[in-house]
Amino acid sequence: MTIELALFYLLSAVTVGCAVMVIASRNPVHSVLFLILAFFNSAGLFLLLGAEFLAMILVVVYVGAVAVLFLFVVMMLDVNFRRLREGARLYWPIGALVGVILLAELILVTGGWAFAGGFETAAPIPSDPSITNTEALGRVIYTDYVYLFQTAGVILLVAIIGAIMLTLRPRGTLRRQDIAEQVHRRPQDTVELRKVDTGAGV
Amino acid sequence: MTPAPLLDLMPALPEFLLLLAGLLFLVIGVLREGDGVRLIGPLSALSLVIAAAIILASDKTAADTFGGHFRMDAFAAFLKVLIYVGVAAAILVSQNFLEDERIARFEFPLLALFGALGMGMMVSANSFLALYMSLELQSLSVYVLAAGHRDTLRSTEAGLKYFILGSLASGLLLYGISLVYGFTGTVMFDQIGSLLRDENASLSSGALVGLVFIAAGICFKLGVVPFHMWTPDVYEGAPTPVGAYIASAPKLAAMGLLLRVLIDPFGAWVGQWQQIIVFVAIASMLLGAFAAIMQTNFKRLMAYSGIANIGYALVGLAAGTRDGVDGVLVFMAIYMVMTLGTFACILAMRRQGSYVEDINELAGLSRRQPILALILTILMFSLAGIPPTAGFFGKFYVFKAAIDANLTWLAVIGLLSSVVACYYYLRIVKLVWFDQAAEPFDLPLRPAIGAVAGISAILLIVAVLAINPLFASAGIAASAIFH
């Protein structure tokens, strides 16, 4: 129990620290890298909760796809972040106000929940220790919800077709490898023997 | 562990057909660079017609599959047949336009096909999760299609605007769904319905707020006031055949969704959602009638006309009765035919190789192309609701349902606003028949465009003879969602 507690505080502290660094660091690439670290630590927190599927999905989707996409955008688009930051000082009172309001709301909600009591909470689905989260999800996704799962696949297919249709332009200068043409080339079509006089050009 | 029982997938047979066809055409299109659209357009239309034929031939008793998320019943069948045929017609009229504008890419019919798949799933959705997924599938296809003319600023703007506002609407919808799920504990329509019909259950205000958000999200997809802002810009900016596509089948699908959600799970709360629908209907009818007067661009005019027409349809829904839903279904069927026919006429407005959209270009059309002028006149008379065209019967049934439900004042507002709307429909008729002739449009008329315009005009005329069978089959469809 104490090891879990120590791990929880370690991971939480690193997550919060990373989150602060995401907005505090001057270099945008560092910001994205801190964001990735924050995702990893959150995945660790999910593991502590016993939600191993969610943890892996967080790593795969957010670290593997979203954060890397951010990194690409930051590095490929020449955005002058220093200029963007100018004037940020002017807005800090508004930012602080929003932060204080959010904090007050959180305190109200958790305080009310902790002290007032008597709230009806939805009954959680009884967990079966014999099967893992992944297996439990797999059992319903491919049976009860197979229709929705397949529909999601068709939607993604349409998205790919749409993205290609709207962005791909056939360019004449593109040189693709045509294997059939390469195989069917005959020496007599392409190789020419010439008699070259000594000392003269071709 | 015992193996799970095999799913009965027969109710979703049309969806499987369309999905497999879409995947196959994707491979064909990628392998055949260049002329893919000439092959895939007709093939997509053919597969949609086959899917519609399968539905017509199949048993119409309600059947659930995929754990209750998907329901095939007479209601879904009625709307699916219309949607598939409508999308097939929109694909056929688009072929020449895409080639003329040098944007002939095989993705156009393919995305229209995937959109049709999404629309079919929308009217079959039997849980809030299925509702959201199918709505996104349809919306995503339409966003891309609207931006399909990617080298023009207006098309890109239309796509982006539609996408951003559509995402906002999806957010509203999801928020509403989460509230309903939180307060009822389920996403399945049947369970929510029986929960709300239970007299002992207290009316939970949280779920009511959720219902408002869900209605707002679907109203955005329908493009009704106050969620109409995107409609004129998207209709004008998107390539014209995509406009035809957006204006026809997706409206039917969104209307089907709204009908099913309000009647099936929330049927016990008629008194609650009636106020929303009445407000939206009045605002849409009035805005559609007055804002269109100033328009000279035919596509923008059709956008406002569409807003007003969905408003008329909602009058039938506001009644909340079986006859009201029956009237809405008949109205939407006729609306789709009128819209496709009118957009086909807009596609015929082509002068010296470039497309024109201003209504003044139609001046004196009767002297140059009398048949096209006649078709356009029938379409405009029908949109205005002048008997004996079908448009009259559509309005008649929804207004009659409203009067029967003691909403006479709503029907009166509807009638008055359709009188105002007559002005801009009849102005086009006047331009066509009585004004000085402008230069003629390019001849000959493209066969697909001529066929769609002609068939829609003929359908609107012969509807007088077939209105009772149509009303009866819509009645069977409407009964399917009432408990």
C-alpha cells in the first residue's frame, strides 16, 4: 500500500510539474516534450488504478499520434512563439481570474460531495477479477457493439478517401517506379552500339 | 464458452450490398486512373437501384439485428427506397458536370454511395449510438463532396463552413445524447420509449434538456431555422450536382431520423417536443418564403425554398399523429422528386460550355427550348403547390393533419407563407414564358439530365392518379414507428 501511495505521489507530482513546464518553457519543442512526459505519467496513474487498457491507449494515441503531430507542427511551421508571447503579461489578471473561478468550482463540488453526502451515485458495473479490462472490452465490442465498431471503420475509410481526394494532386514531375515496364525493357530498345572514332566525341 | 448465436444479417442486406459495392468500386477506381468516373458513376447508381429493388421485394415486417441497434421495418423501407433512388439520380446527373468542370474523379460517385449507405443506416438506427455513427458517416461524405471543386474558393468555403457548423451540431447532438443516457440509463430506443411511457416514472427534466439538444442537432442537418445559416452558402458554393445531392436524399434521411426519435422513444412526450417543432416550422416557413424573394441565384433560391419546404413538412410532424407522419412521408417523397428535377434543370443551364446560375438567364426559354420550359413550369407549379401537380397534395396532407390536431392557426401560417412563396416560383415561370428571349442554352440536352428532369415532371403530373396508393404505403410506414 505504501509503495502504491509513494508511486501515486511521485507520478502526480511529475505530471503536475510537467504540465507547468508545458506552458512555462520558452522553447516550444521543449513544451511538447514535457507534454509527452505528462502523458506518460498519467498513463502510470491509470495503471495504478488498474485501468491498464486506458493506460496503453493513452500512450498509443496521445504520445504516439497526437504529441508527435504537435511536434511536427511546431518544427515544420515557422511560428514565432516569442512574438506570440508578447503581450501575454497584459492578460495575466484575466487568466488568474479564470483559474481562481475553476479552483473555487472544484472546491465547491468536491467539498459538497465530501461533506453534504446523500448523493445518489450510479452503481458501478461489478468488476470481475478473472478477466482483464481489455478482454472485457473486447467481449462487448465484437459482439453487442459490432455494428457500431464496423460503422466506425467505414467512417474512417470515408475520411481517408476524403483527405486524399481533397489534397492529392497528380504531378507530372513525379517519377514512380513501374516494375512491369522495367521488366519488359529489352536491350535492343535501349542500348545502342556506336562506333566512335578515336579522338572524336560521340 | 458456448459460441454466440449467429446474427441474422438479412435485415441489413441492402447495407451490406452497398458497402461491398463501395469497397469494390474503390479498388476499381484506384486501378483505373483517369476515366474511373465514367465506369463507377453508372455502377454506383446501378447498385443503389438494386439495393432499392431488394428492399421492395423483401418482407416489411419489423426485424432487429446487431443486438437491436439496427431495425428494418416498413418505415425504414419506405425511406430507404426513396433515398437510394434519389442518390442514384443525383449520381447520374453529375457525370457530365464533373467532366465539363474537369473535376471528374471517381471519388465523387463513391462518396455519394457511402453517403447513401449512411443515410440508409440513419433511417434504420434504433439506438442513439447507431444514430450518431450513421449521421457522421453521411455527414462526412457530404462535407467532402461539398468541397469537391477544390480549386475554387467558393466550393472550399462551402465545404469548410459546412464541416465546422456540422461539427458544432454533432457536438450539440452528442451532448443531448449523453444527457438522455445519463438520466435514463440506456441508449436503446425501445427501452427509453417504454421507460417514458411508464406512468409511474417521474418526468426527468435532464432527459428533457437532452431531447432539446438532440432535436437541435437533427434540425441542423435538416437545415431549418434557426439552424439554416449554412444552407444557402453550401448550395451555392458546392458543385451543382452535389447541391442536388445535398438538397434531396440527406433531407429525407434526417427527417426520417427526427420522426423516429420523436415518435418512437419520445412519443410519450408529444406535449414537450411539439412546442419546439411548431416554432421551428413557423420560423422556417416564414424565413424561406421572405428571404427567397430577393434571390437571383437559382441555387440560393432553391436553398431558401428547401428551408420553407422542410418547414411545411414539420407542420405535419407538429401534429404528432399517425396521419401527420403519413403526410410528412408523402410530402418528403414529393419534395425529393421536385428538388432533383429542379436541380437537373439548373444543370441544363449551360451556355457556350460554361454553367450559368442566375434566374434571369432563363428569360424567354419557352421560345428556344419549349420542352425544357414546360418541365421547369411543371416543377415550379409543383413547388408552389398549385393543383393538379403533386406539390399540392404534399401540402394538403400535412396541413390537413395539423388542422385535425387542432393546430389550425399553424396551417393558416403555412398557407399564407406558401402564398408568399408563390411569388418567386411564378416569377421564374414568367421569365420563362413572357420575357425577351436571351441567348439559347447549349444543345442537345444531356440524356441523363433530360431524363431526370423529364421523369420528375411526369411523376409530379401523374401523381394525381397515384396519390392514394402512395398515401396508403406511407401510412403503413408511419404505423411502424407508432406504439
